[in-house]
Amino acid sequence: MAKDKIAYVCSNCGQESPKWIGKCPACGQWNTFKEIRVAADTKQQAATTAAASAGHALRKNKALKLSDISNHDDPRIDMHDDELNRVLGGGLVPGSIVLLGGEPGIGKSTLSLQTMLRMPEKRILYVSGEESAHQLKMRANRIPHEESDHFLILCENSLEHIYDHIKEVQPELVVIDSIQTIMTEDVESSAGSIAQVRECASSLLRFAKTSGVPVILIGHITKEGTLAGPKILEHIVDTVIQFEGDQHYMYRILRSIKNRFGSTAELGIYEMQQSGLRQVSNPSELLLSQDHDGLSGIAISSAIEGVRPFLVETQALVSTAAYGTPQRSATGFDQRRLNMLLAVLEKRVGFKLMQKDVFINIAGGLRVTDLAMDLSIIAAVLSSNVDTPIESGWCMCGEVGLSGEVRPVNRIEQRIAEAEKLGFTDMIIPKHNLQGFDQKKFHIRLHPVRKVEEALRELFG
């Protein structure tokens, strides 16, 4: 009988080594190599056979010419959830494996359960390694759904027993909640260890690819904010989706980090309710507060995440530094970019903020990466510094360069249309964006600017 082999894997990037190394040569991190026990070849072959027998027969592949491969889009499985379909790239691809990650209590299991309950036409096997069947029944009772005999629940932690049930049930979709609680007999370690997560995920990947049955894995998040387990877990799956949001707020953000079948810039927004997660079709109404008239330090920006435009409220507070070193804090915005914008405001515009604390917050706890937020950040900081509110009905978008120029942004027509739809009367845009579209079809007043000084003059006179 072949003996198991010992290998060392970097928990940060997945780099393998036959011996322990202090510093990873791939990612440069120290003390990240963990010892794992690699199953012998006979066990690997047995696992592959079990995964194949649980589904359909193994597909025999052969080398093909590029010209012989047919041009057709992958068929998609409708998840009956517009937000989830958008993030997945149009639906779930058969034979794909999706990793859904998020902090504890954020709503990963609720999202998965309510999505599966709304697909009565599919035979679904929901495998739970964390909750009992009674707990899942109590959660399902809170979610409006139609009763279906095609939704099956299995409370099991053994991967081999899961394959036995898959062979018996023959599901069209498998959900594993969560991958850190599943363990296989081929690895002599506890559930949740690097070796167990690696082997279980690899076996489920082989099952998905050989049978054509899509698999959704739910994963935990470490205290550093990354998915628990080896980094190779993110490499082997087709799609990595992050479910994020502050537990003190009622909404949740579904963000695609990796997607082999769609864009990684898509964003889905949900609102947590007693009856489950509600899709937010118009996020601008959720992110904008209606009672900021007469308050300084607030600017509205037209941002885009993926293909969806929405208006975001930017809040700033500038006060005299209580200690020798002024504080720079940003919530929902890149702090390094905030420091750059403050340097531009001081060097190019002439406002002295060196001895003042600056705090930035994106209202509602949303995290935005759109560079068009730069102009609203500067406007909010200056509004708070001089304690002068920005008139209601004004919004803006524009990227700010190091020389103080306002650079053009993409999809300007969608940004303007979203602002006009929500009743804004004036909008500051980069001057270079005026070229290429018809201004007459918009009723909102556009104020093109070329420099930051011009934008501030339009706002404050």
C-alpha cells in the first residue's frame, strides 16, 4: 500500500514546497507554509471514481482544432434573482463551481436558501454541515416560497456520504454549506484544515466538471477579511463572490471577485428584512438620505459599479487637530487616494489642511472604487472646512489628477440620466466629456469644468 506524502503549502498564495520554508518565494509572506498530508495515488483515483459515479459517466476529451470548436454561448441556469444573475454574468453555468464568501451572520446561508427555494423546477440538494434540518426548516418558514418536492436537505459532514446521496438523488444543483465543515476520509486531519478544504474542494471540482452538475460552495472569512483555507481554493473555482456589508445596516452588497463566465465589476444590492433578502432595483434611493439640506460637508456623486449607475452621498468632516499629528480616516473609500486628493487641494487650490483632521464616509457603509468620486470628495472636504453647505439639486462626477485637472470619466450619459431621473437640476462634469453625445436630450443643467478651481467656483461662487 502506497504511503501518504507530506507537502507544505503557502496559506496565502497556494505555493507548494517539498520542505518547510520561512519565506514564501511566490508572495513574499513569512511563516505561511503549513504541513499537509497528500493522499496517495490510489486514494486520488478512488476519489475521482467516487465523484464520477455520483453523477454521470466520465466525459472522454480529445484535442481539437480551434477552428473546429463551435461558437455558442454557455447555457445559463436562471436563478430567479436579478441581482444574483447579474453578478454571475447572466445566470449559473452548468458544470461550474461557485464560491460564495462572507463574514459570519452576513446572510450567506439566507441568500442561498431563499434562492434555492425559488427554483421549484430544479432538483436541488442542499448540504448543510453547520445547521440541523429543524433549523433550516425554521429559516425557510420565514421566506415566502412555494412548496416543492424537488428541494432536498441533507445534514452531513462526510464527503463520501454526500456522494452516496448525490448518486441516489441525482440532483441538478448542489449547495455545500459550508466547505470548511466537510471532511474526507482520505486526509487524516480535522475538518476546516488546509488539507481537508483543499482535498474536498478538488474532489467537488472533479465532480462538477465530469457530471455537468453545478456546485455552489459557501466559505467562511478570516479576521483579515480573506476566504478561509488555502489560496488555491480561489484558483480552482470558476467564480468567487463576496457577500459583504455592515451588520449595523440593513443592506448587503454582492460583489464578484473572480468570474470566468462574466465581468468582475458587477454589483448586486440587497436589503435585509425579516422575510429574507429583498432585491434593491434602484440603489440610489437606498443610498441617498433625504434630509441633508443645510448641512455642510455633504456632496452627491454619480458613480458606476459594473454596468449600474447610482448616486452616492459623500460625507466629510474637517476639524482642528486635537493632537500634534492630524488624523486621516476614510470609510468606504481608499485612504491613500484621500491623502492624494488632500495634497492636490492644498498644493493646487491653496487650502491649508495640514493641521486639520479629515474624516470621509460613504453614506450607508458602501465601499466604492469608482475614480469619478474624486470631485465629490474634494467638494465635501471643502464644504466642511468652510462650513458652507452645497445647494440641493447639485451632483457631480470627475476624476482629479495630480495637477488639479478634472479628467474625463466613462459612461457619462448613464451618469447624467441617473441624476436626472432622481430629480437633480445641476451636474458638474469634466469638460472633455462634452464631446460625443447630444446634450439636448437631457433637461438637467450641465456645468463642464477643466480644473478643480472651476468646479469649486461653480459650487461656492
